[in-house]
Amino acid sequence: MTVKKKSRIQARNEEIILKAARTVFSSHGYKAATMEKIAELSDMSQPNLHHYFKTKADLYSHVLNQTIDTWIDPLSTFNKDGDPREEIGRYIAAKLELSRQSPEASRMFTHEILDGATFLDPSLKGKIESVVTRFSEAITAWTLAGKIREVDPRHLLLMLWATTQHYADFATQVKMVMGVSRLTKADFEAASKSICDIVFAGILVTDIGSDRTTPC
């Protein structure tokens, strides 16, 4: 079956819709979001919006799929044969950069989980399970090699997710605690270094406090 190529205008309009949808879904969640709000933010009529996405569920599923791909991508290259300090440090830095550049993606995923993950179909759950397995295998390999202390990989990953995504999901709270009106790139870099220092002090067996250059 031949898939008809999108015109430049169609591709542009679809991207406008997806951007607006991310904003609305991340702010209101699926249940409270409306196609009317998305059409308004896209600066187009509802009939025109429905020409691209027939239902709210279709649009939400499309954006959610994109969001999950974005969030799990940093783990897709996690290398169990690499150095734990470098691999975990790179991951923390990447997740914080996503929180800085794409906070709406994190908030949308958070809304989905709070709503019971009703739109996480088997394929999306499979993507998450795949990266969790990849991370767990690396942590187990480093533990057996004596490079890190024995920890439950799943709890470690959940802790990293909670810490790094907090800067997106609870940005207002972070700004209050930090006493700033906005979070700069330097603030995220400082957060990355602090998180790395705390994590590595807790799990590394050797090389704690060395002068080695890391991604953090």
C-alpha cells in the first residue's frame, strides 16, 4: 500500500497541531483537554483540526507516543560495557536537558500516569519495559564486576526519573526553593552536578571524589 506523501502545508499544520496538543494535554490532562482548546491554540477551525486528527483520542495517542519516544531515547544507548560514572552521568545530564527544553513532554506523561495509564497500549509499555531491562542489565553487570554497590536497578531508575523530571513537573516549586524567577541553563547544569555527586557517593565502590571529567 502506497502512503501518500504529505504536502509542505500539511506537514507544517500537523506540527502546529501537535505542538498545541502537547501544551493543552500537559496542562489539563486527557480528560479536561478539548479539541476546541487545541484548535484555538493552533489558530485553526475545529473542522480543519479534525481533518488531520479525527478524534481527541487519536491526537492524544499520537502525541503520547512521541512523548514516550523522547523520554526513553537517552536510555536507548545505555552501555553496560561502559563506565558507570560516565553512563549514569550522561543519562542524568540528558534527562535534565529534556526537562529544560521539553517540560511539557514530562508533564503530559505524568498526567497519563496519574490518570491510570489508560492510553499506554502494549506497544508503548513494551518500549518502557525494553529500556528498563537495558538499564537493569547494566546495573547488574557493574555490580557483579565490583564497580558499584548492590542496588535494585528498578528503584535506582525510578529515583533518577523522579529527581530529573521534578525540574519539569514541579518547576514552580523548584524556582521557589531556589529563590529565582526562572530556571536558566546554568541552574540545570548545577542540578546535574549535584545529583551526580549524591548518586555516585551512594553507589560507586571506588573512584569517589576523583578529578575525572564526567558529563555532569
